[in-house]
Amino acid sequence: MELTVFEGEQPVGTLQITPDGLFYDIACELTKSRERIRRVFVGQKWKSEYLGIPDAAGKLRTRLPKNRLPDGIGFAVAASIPRGQWLPWRGEADGVPIAEGYIRPSQDGIDLLLPPQEAVKLPAWAQYMHTETMFGRELLLLTLLPDGTLPEIKTERGEQTDEENSCDSVDDSLPADDAPDDGVGGEGREADRADL
């Protein structure tokens, strides 16, 4: 299997993955901006695993135990951030594709750091994000539930919903439209014909 290695939204190389028993045999080649040191990560859903640093030619060969990513490898990213608590990530948050983000486990679930251009893709959740300065940039932090879902929003009536504008508040006392061909509208009115 071959994956494109991304740095943000830019493709910077390729990753070849070959299953080998209990391991993934991985060959990575970065083709762009090789003069900078980058770390390569792979992941699936809400997990990200560090692979290593490619050599001066942009090549990296390594093996990763399959039990680290039992659902397979779904993304590959290169990042120049130092290795630490935060792991580069790309995927989907609430069904929205995110090209660049950083994740780390937290007590309540998963912390997700997003650059502003990615955070605007989740406008309904802006009120739950707060600004953090990390890696010399202003990023927005959002805490997700352990399964990677966004927290539920409390409505004004205290109900929980996963949508910003719930349709629960529609007034049921409003009259419904008249049925077609009910005779309302008088003779000669084409709008009351059932076939229109």
C-alpha cells in the first residue's frame, strides 16, 4: 500500500507499507524540502505513531508493530515540531476533513490543537476552543471525548444535542398547509389540483 506524506496541506513524499507478520515494513521517501529536519508520523483515526527522521536523502526505513495501529495505517505526516506530548495528526473531526492538527491523550479524552485555518471548519464548536501558543504559533485547543467525538452542546432548555440549531423548538401549534384537491380556493383555481 502507498500513502502520500503530507506536511499541512502540501504533499512532501510517499510511504510504502508492506505487512510482514506482526509488523508493518515501512519505506518513506521525502521528495520536497529535504534540507529541513522533519519527523515522520503515521496513524489511523485518533492515534498517531512516530516513525523516525529521514536521512539526508529523504529516506527512512523502519518497522512498526501492528498492535500499535491495529486498524491499519490511514495517514502519513511529516512535521518539523520537536518530539514530545503532541503528535501530528490529520483525519476527520465530526465528519469534517482536517489537513493539519496535533493530538495528545488527556484525562477527559483527547486534546486536539488546530491552526486557525482548520479550526474555522468547525464553526459550531468555536465557543469551546481556546487559544494556545505552541510551536511558535497561535493554535486553538479543543478537548474531545475518548472516542474522538466532539462534546455535546447544552441548549438553552438544558437539553443535549450535537447540532448547534436543533429543530426541537418548532411550534407544533402552527396550522399545516391544506391538502391538494380539498376544494379550498374555489373553482377554476389550478393550485388545488392534486396533479400539480
